[in-house]
Amino acid sequence: MAKDKPRLGFHSIIKNNYFHGFMKHPLLYIAGLLSLFACAFTHAQPAPRPNIIYILADDVGYGDLSCYGQKKFQTPHLDRMAAEGIRFTAHYAGGCVCAPSRFTVMMGKHIARAHTEGQGQELHVGDRTIANLLQDNGYATAMIGKWGLGRRTGLPNLKGFDFWYGFLDQRRAHFHYPEWLWKNGSKELLPDNPQNHTRHTQDLFTREALGFIRENRAKPFFLYLPYTLVHAELIVPGKYEEPFLGKLDDKPQETKPYGILHSGYNKPRNRHAAFAGAMSFLDRDIGKIFSLLKELAIDEKTLVIFTSDNGPHGEGGADPRYFNSSGGLKRGKGWLYEGGIRVPMIARWPKRIEANRTIDHPSWFPDVFPTLAELSGIELIQDDLDGISFAPTLLGKGGQQSSSYLFWSHNRQRALRQGKWKLVRFYEAFNDITRFKDELYDLDEDIAEQNDLAKAQPEQLKALVRRLTSLERWK
Ligand SMILES: [Ca+2]
């Protein structure tokens, strides 16, 4: 059953009030706002409250996991996670590049209402994240990895995270051997790391993630884990590449000496082996997380979700064509065809989520906020979100509602999915919505978006165009 989401205007009212009084009593004002939100926005229910680990990989394509069809390498821990949980085949990121996509997952709103499209923007003062909600309802919370949602009003500690570690900005996060990382607002120095490659961020993020889980095992926790693999720079420790050397049609490339940050990507010597190695590195750490959950006897209390923020990239030497990283979908990162936005998504929660299921329910990042709220027993009283909880699907219950539409926007592209139909629009110029080309696809018959039905299905096209036109008002 399709459901239109209400729009209450709550978000903008709060935002404007804040700026009015901020200069005089900022701390009091923030405290007041938080209590207002806590009272008006939610109502806590006693139980059950699972731990939640939301793992957001960077630029992992729909076809980059062996349980989603990858043939050139294996991802055994993710495959096992899928076998023990549920695998979504029609889950969408909120955008086709990093930051916009992440805004939608944190805020539960589509890309235009999350007031971002490009990179380098901030969460505003009044923006309420899923972490705010869980924190206010007794969860210990952590963000470990790449934040990318602000360095001032959008700092993770202002957006619901008790603990945060990693990169604040996107640009530095392209490099896996930085000379420092943020830890709760202080710099953790990693001297000589860029030169000597002593500490890969994947190891550091996992170290902190395992530490946070261990430390908070006795209380409900929310761990947001936006890893930076497998985004460029495509440099991983040799031991991960080694199993693939000579096996993936590599032609060794010239590489520069290491040691210069932010001067462009260094190429991996064996780019295919490096990519397969990076995926193996990521997969290994998924295994470490599950091992710890079992060791601490909290495996059955913990929901783990794995997904990716957008489609596969070709940056820094990556070769998505060779690996079929889009899994047969059209294009990849930066496009609103399926390859840019449809992503792998696996959820595992022993005894609550039935094992070994595959589901084609269309869902997307804005759904994550209400889903986690529902699974945590938090009732959203004033629901200003664009997402719809997919908790009924996870738990195998009936009554799953569907969004009446899914919507994406990126530069001069727009895309809209309604049921099986998808409209892709290309504007000819920025800031001119009068000149464009529309394409229409039937995703049930043509998931690869090869057969444009815009001319053959004028009525369907008209229906989607009507909706798209109404959504342009958010721009
Ligand atoms: Ca990304």
C-alpha cells in the first residue's frame, strides 16, 4: 500500500526560532530545544531495544559483494551475514554521491528536503538526526569513520553522538593513511603515517568500533560506522592484495613514491588486486564485528545493517567495468540511473530477522530513521520524515507500507520512482527547468534501463512528471 508522507513544517519553525535567540543564550537555548524535541517529537516505549550497528561502506557497488553476484573475488563474511539475515535487492541510497546520501540517512528526509545536493554542506542547528533520537532515548551512540556532514553546526557531538572518531570532511577521507584523525574534537596524531603507511584507517576505525562495542555491551548502543573503503585512494596493505596478484588480469602500473597527501591519488601498482584486496579488507572487519558480538554474548541483541552510500566509482585507478561493480545496472556513482543509487543492503538480527531471505521491497535511506525508531520502541509522534519504516519487512510481519515515490536529484539530473516506473530527467542547464529530456523505464521488465518508454507510455510519463514537478518546489 502506498503512503504519502505528511509535511508538518516543524523543522523550519525550529530552525528559525533558534537563530533568533542563539546569540544571547546559546547553551540554554540548545538545552531547551532538545527538551522540546524530546517531549514533542517522540514518546519512548519500554522495550525491546536492540543494539544497532549501521555500517555504511563508501562507493561499494550493487555488484561488489559475492552475495550480489560478484565473480572476481569473494566477500565471505558479508555473504554469511546475508545467509543469516535478509538481503534487499531494491534498496536505494538517498543520493548518487557521498555527502547528500549521508544527509538523507541521518535526517530521514529526501535529498531536497535534507537541504543538500552538493558536497561540503552542514547539518543545520535545528536538524535532528536518528542519533539525536536514539541518544535522547537512552542509547550510547558513536560515529566512527567518515562524517562529512559538517564541522561547525553539524559536528557529530551536536548531532547525537556521544563518541566520534575519524574524518570530518570528505576530502581528507579520500586518503587512507592520514597524519591525524579527529577523536571527540581533538586530533589523534599519526606521525609519519603518510610516508610510511603504518596505520590504515580501516584498521583504526575497526579498532575504535570494537572498543566502543565492548565498552557499551551492557547498554543499548547505536554505532554508526561509515567506513571509507572502497573509495579512492586505492592503496591497501600488501597482504590484502597478495592473494589476487597474477589472478585478475593486472598490468602493473608505474606508481609514485608514497608520502604526499592531498596532491592527487597515487595509483596502485596492481589496480585489480588492490580493489579486490580493499573489498577483502572491508569484509574481514565485518567478520571481526560479528566475532565480538558472539564473544560478548550480545549477538542476539544486536541488529547489524550493511549498505553503501552510492554506486561504484572509477576514481584512483578503480575499474568498475572489469569487476562489473554495478552488477549489471546502468552507470555508477554520480548518475541517477540504477547503478548510481541502487546499493546492496543486508540486515541481520538473529532470532528476530528470519535467516536467508531476499526481498525486493523498494526502500531507501530516508526509511532508515523511522525503521530504527520503530525497532527501538520509539514512537514518532510528529513525523516530519520522508521515509517509511521497513521494520515489518525485517521482522517478517504483514502490513509493510511503501513510499508512494522515491526521489533523487543531482546537478542537472532528477529521478523519480513510482512503483515499477522510473523517470530520469536531464535538464539542459542549471537553474532552468524549462528545457529537459525525459526518459521512462519499467524497472520490473528492464532493470538495466535500456528501453526508454517515454514515447510509448505517455500516460505513465505524465503521471511521473506531475509528481516530479511538485517536488521541484523543494529545490
Ligand atoms: Ca560515496
